[in-house]
Amino acid sequence: MPTIASVSNPSIEISVVIPAYCEELGIATTIKAVHDTFSAEGRGFEILVVDNASPDHTVARVQELKLEGVRVLVNDTNRGKGWSVRRGMLEARGRLRLHCDADCAPSLPSLPKMRELITAGADVVVGSRLGPGADIGKKQPLLRRIAGSSFQSLCRVILREPTRDRFCGFKLWTGPAAEDVFNNIVLDGWTFDAEALSLARRLGYGVVETGIVWADREGSRLSMLKVLIPVTRELVAARRNVNRVASGRSEEVVDRLRKPVDHAPAEPGVTADPD
């Protein structure tokens, strides 16, 4: 994907980027919930649905809604979740940019707390199912939780990224941080989150993890045993890329980005990333 020089639109306070693949059964419900939430706020917003060449009626279900402020970007072929999110983040125009999975509607009540953390100085707020204050309505099956915990540990070892829940699909970025990071990551698959957070931290952006409202969805398409080896290779490639990008930055830029910011919790029970 070529570098995109996105220009924020002052009238758009937040862009919501939703990657989608074969989501015809639930995408309309999510889009309506997101649209209703931001319409009620009275602030400028846009919703970008990035369809990853779905063979079903995902695109048609979004278009049938005919909602103002909703754009559909359709990939010419299946390029991966990371590629789709990157495309949406770089075509977005909002001052803030929310990466929201296609089943993220239950997490919307957590957004005000995440905004407060941005106001306090964070550049990236990671919605977490493991962070203090998380409200998990329906937990993942035990085997998925065990596999997920093992994979999180693998990411920590390879990328040295301390975030506990890297792959929860509810993350709020400032526009400048999103454009800088997503213009420089290389992973196209679902592990892109790990690379993006690692690079953001290495470039000096403030990354904060906070518990959110979450409900698990049935039907994971992943088998950890099948993807373990290729994903490990991806993470090693991501580490090389993060090191390359970070080492190419001037000390002046890195020092400026690493100035202390106030990441105090927005309310009791919300803490920054653990060591």
C-alpha cells in the first residue's frame, strides 16, 4: 500500500474504521448502533467500512442503510484484516480514529472513558478485555482463552510490547499517531495490532490500556496450532520493521515524542499499561 498523506477535516471529530469480511448477518446492526451513538452526540463523525472482498452480501447490507456519513471501501481482493484497517485509518479524516471490529457495538459505552485518556495526553488508547474495569458480558471458551494468553506471551517476547490485550478490536488513536504508525507498518494479517502498538511505543507515542465493556462472539475462524509457525515469522518480520523505522528517526523527533505526558486514569480502576 502506498503512503497516503491524509488531511484531517476540522468538522470531523472522529472517524470509525470497521474492517469487514463475510459480515452480512450482523454488519447492519453494528453500523446503525455506531451511527446512532455519534448522531446523538451532535459532533462531526464518519464511518468507514472496509470490506475485504467479501463473497457474501456484506457490502449490500451496508449500502441498503443509506446512512449519511457512512463510506464503504471495497478491496479488490482479500488482502487481510491489517491491510483493511490500514487503508481505513489512512483514508479517514477525523481528529480521532477508532478501530472498531464488526461486532463492537457492545463496547461503545466505553468510548467516553477512552476519550478522557486521550485528553489527558495519551496518543493511543487500547480497549482491553484484561484491563482493570473491564466488563465482560460473555467470556471466550476456556481453550480459546488459554491459546490467546499463550499467543499474547509470544508477542511480548518477540516484540517486547507490554500491552496485555493487543487484539481486542476497539482502539482509539489520535489522527497524527494513526497516520504515522499505519503508514509504516508492514503486516497485512490479523497480527497487525501487535506491530502497530509496538511501533507506536517505539516512536514515543503514549499508549494506554484500559478495561472496556465486551461481549464475545461465536465463530472464531482461527486455529492457533495451524497459524503458530507463520504468525511467529510475521512477528519476527514486524520486529525487524519496527527496529528499522525507529532507528531511522532523528533523535530530535524521538526526544520530542517522549516528553512526559499525563496518563493518569480517567477514573478509579483505570490504569496505564503494566510493565
